[in-house]
Amino acid sequence: MTAAAEVDGGATQRNDLLRQARDLRVARRAPEALAVLEQLQALYPGFSRGLQERGHCHVVMGDAAAALEALREAVRLNPSLPASWDMLEQLHRMRGETGPADGAAQRLAMLRRLPPEIVAADSLLADGDLAEAETVVRDVLYRQGPSAGALRLLARIREASGASDEAQALLEGVLETAPDYDAARFDYAMMLLQRQKPQAARREAERLLQREPERREHLKLFAAACVALGDYEPVIEIYRRLLDGAPVVGAETAELRLWRANALKVTGRLEEAVADYRAALAARPDYGVAWFSLANLKLHSFSDADVERLQAAAARTDLQDMDRVYLAFALGKALEDRADYAGSWRWYAQGNEVRRSLGRYRPEVAEACAARTTQAFTAEVFNDRADCGAPDADPIFVLGLPRSGSTLIEQILASHSQVEGTQELTEIGRYAGELFGRDPDCGLPVRPEAVLQMSAAEARALGERFLAETRTYRREGRPFFIDKMPNNFWYIGLIHLILPKAKIIDVRREPMACCFSNLKQLFGTTNQEFTYDIDAIARYYRSYLDLMRHWDEVLPGRVLRVQYEDMVEDLEGGVRRMLEHCGLAFEPACLDFHQTRRSVRTPSSEQVRRPISRDGLAQWRNYEPWLAPLQAALGDALIRYRD
């Protein structure tokens, strides 16, 4: 069965269940209707019209409180439900709740001023019925001609359908004819942010804030753009302002506290970060991501009361999958701190199992990509293109596997007066996707042989594009800057072709320590899907070794390998070697890297603010009884990683 057929089949089943529940309610068999709706919600938990029907059933049964709960959730998921707003107004007035009743009445009046077809299409979009929603909107445009509102809605539908370029073009056309259409500008800014164009997104947010300086969603948009740019200081103040207008408890307060805590953590204000994470949990005690964020502060420990609360939360049967994942990893860290390694491993394993089930990563895809890359990027390719690329030597690429020590190396280099640390930049991976295509499950290139079609002029233009697009992250005016995206090891050949004078450093860590550190780390991004399975991480490590050996063969001397364990044993020797590779004079500040004040976004942010230690070299041995499958899967990688 095709994916489209599966979607159609799901929609048919969903709508049949809704129709069955509605018929039972109309027949005054509301309890039976609710039983059908329970089945519907279990299968389709975000289906707003199912929640609206639940509200109808509770009204019939005279349960106003349950009806309000269902209807509030329905309009949260889908604000374009006139019937829900109508019932909400009536229920609130019946209970004497004038404020909420007036608010519902205003929302209902606003919807009634819009064309019914547009309201219906917006509702269909909210429930994921994209094809049906698009048909309705295109019919309106055909019959009535272009209108800014209909075109904006079509853009949202096309974006949800995966046609991002078309959606962006539609919104740009709308804003050209209606520059004061703030809702379209907001959508446009969000689209720019999702397409990794944070500078442009921030400009649009600033324009929106000029018109409405206190509009909450516009402030949140501006803050999100700042975060994407690595500019955290204004974000902390923005979230404080937003909290002043938020209720003491509730989802929005918990979310704002979490976001502010994340910004405080990145800037090194750890005590304040802990206080805000705690405040998020006070506002929402079952907030899984806040529990995990506390655990992810590697130097923070949970109390006995915390562990009891975590275990009680994790035992609930109504958890969303990601909340279950967050709580499992938090409990793994909490029990690790107590030296209960058996219990800790059970939670890490459970978190990995659930997280793995939510992804589609397949180890054979990475292995095939490594093989195709070595076949495509030969020594002849580089010899024939020796004069390609932009001549600038500004970038320093620090790459390898996650949890290999790359944040330490970045912090050391960023402590040099001539080097600026930025963040894990996504530009190189995006260019590779444009040139070579992208596997839908893991994002790796599918046609690296397309490099053969790249001309010298195109290589130079791409290098200059990288320098231009990354300039927005360089706020200190230093001659050199670091791109610390670990996954760039896949693209060393491309980096060399477009930036032949850039420096490249491969940070490598002993395989058992590296792989175990990945297995116990929950990543906030979707590009590290290989880290949630023992076999997958072992095979990925082996592919990494194979590809790095190939780069050493076809580009001898191009990449400096830094062994994490060697840096721990001889920091000054390792620092001098790195600086020499980068053409930089030795500076003692690089040895005192932990005193450098800068934003650090990775899970190692607290460790690199302390002197180097040997603590992490053998942590995996505490879990050795459960890691025999990892050792077996790594095979000769346990030895050849030093080659």
C-alpha cells in the first residue's frame, strides 16, 4: 500500500468513527457515543473534531465541566471550529463566567465574518486533511479571484504538504501586495526560521514588533530567531517580560520558564537556569522535557524526592511518547548519580527503545552512503579540481562523532584571540542536500557522484555563499571562526572543494566511551537518530572510521586528528599541535579555556566551563555488564580507531 493510500485509509477510518459517534449521540445514546470517541482518540489523539463531538456528548449528558475540558482542547488544536466556540460561550454564560464567555463570543464573531469556505479549509488543515483543504481553497480562488487571506491559507497548506518553495513564493506575493498583512508576515517569518534563515526571520519579527511591540506571539518569534542565531542575552529578558503577563501555573508558563532556563544554561548562568527549570515543573509537574533538561545539566543531581516524583510520573499510563522518553533519560541520569547502574541502564535502555521507535533510521543507509562517497570522491576528483573554491581561510571545521570531545576542542580554540566560536552550523549539510539529494529517513546524501558535475566556478560560488551565510553568526569580528557540526565528517570532500584553505579537525574518542556516551544522551535534534540503538551506533562508528580513512588517503594531511584521550593526558601538547595546524600562535588562554565566557549550546556546556579531567574516560565501565553486544558490534574498530 502506498503512503497516500495509508493516509486516505486512516482518514476514512477516522471519519467513520466520528460519524458513528455522532449518530449515536443524535439517537440519545451518548454513553455509547463516548465509548466510540475513546477509541477514536486512542487512534487519533490530535483530532479536533473528535474532541468537539466529545463536548457535544457531555452537553447532552449534562456534564458541563467535562464538556468545557473537551471543547477547550478542541479549539486549542483547531481555532476554526465555530460550533465549539458557540458551545463554549453558552456553557460559560450558564456558569456565570462572563470573561471566558465574551472571549468565546468574540472568536465566534470573527469566524462568522470570514467566508465559510475559508473557515472550513482552515479547520481541515488543522486536522491534517491537506488535500481536501487545498481543494476547497483553490475552488474559492478559481471562483472569486485572488485574495490575500485565501492565498495565505493556500501557502500554509502547501507548506504542510512539503512544498516549501511554493509556500514561500505564495507568501512573498501576498506581502508584496499587502505589506501590512501581519498574519502573513508572521507565517513568512516562521517559514524562514524553519528553513534555517534566522537573520531574515529576525528582520521580519522586528518589523512585526514595530507595529505591535507587546504582541506575545511576535515576541516569541523574535526570541526564537535570536536563539537560532546564538544570540541569547536578549532572549532571557524577553521571556522574563512574557512571564510577567502569564498565569502562575499552566502550559504557557511552563514553556516560557523552560525556554528561559535553556538560554540561561547556554550563557553559563546555571543556578538561575536550575531555578527556572524548577519553576517550569512547579507550573506543570509532569513536564517531561523540563525533568530531562535538569538531568542534562550534567553537574546537577536530583534529590530523593525528585526521584520519587520522576518514578511516579514515569509510571503513568497516559504519557505521550516523548514525555516517556524524557522521563526515562532523566531517571537514567538520576540513578547513575546514585551508582545504581543496573537501574540506570534499564531506564536508558527504555528511553532508547521508545525514542528509536519514533524514528526511521536504518544503519544500512549510512553504510551505503559511506561506500558511495568513497567511490565518488577520488584522488583524481581533487587533482582535477585543485584550483576550485573560495580562497578564504576563515573557517575552522571541528567534526567527528557526537560526544567525542568536539565541544572541548571548540572551547579551547574559541579561547584564542583570533578565533570566534559560533555553533553547530547547518549550512554545509544543507548544501550537500541541494547537490546530492537527501535520504528521507536519515538525511544523508543519496547521489554524492553529482560532485562530478560541479564546475570550478560553482565550487567557488558555493564557498563564497558559505562565507556570506555564516557571517551572521560572527559578531566578534575575529579573523577565524569555528563550525562545530559533528556530522560534517560526511562532507569533508565537499568542504575541501569549496573552501580549500579552511582548516579541518577530526576529534576522535575511544569507541566504547564514545558510543556509550551517545547511548545515554537524548539529543534535541533529529540528525542523530543512530544514537538510540547499540547495533546502529556501532555500525555508524565503523562507517565513520571507514570514511575518515578514505579522506586521509585521498587528501593526505588535510585533516588533523585529535584524540580526546591524548588531550586529557597532555593538554598543552595537544593545544600547541592544534594551533600550529590552524596557523595560530600559542596563547596561554587556550589552556585556561574553562574561564572563557561564551554561549555553549551542546550537552557538554557545563563540562567545558571546568578544567579538563579524566572523569569521562572510563565511565562506560560502570555499565560493562550490559555492553557486551556493543563490544561485539564494534569488532576491530576497538583497535583500528587509533590507526
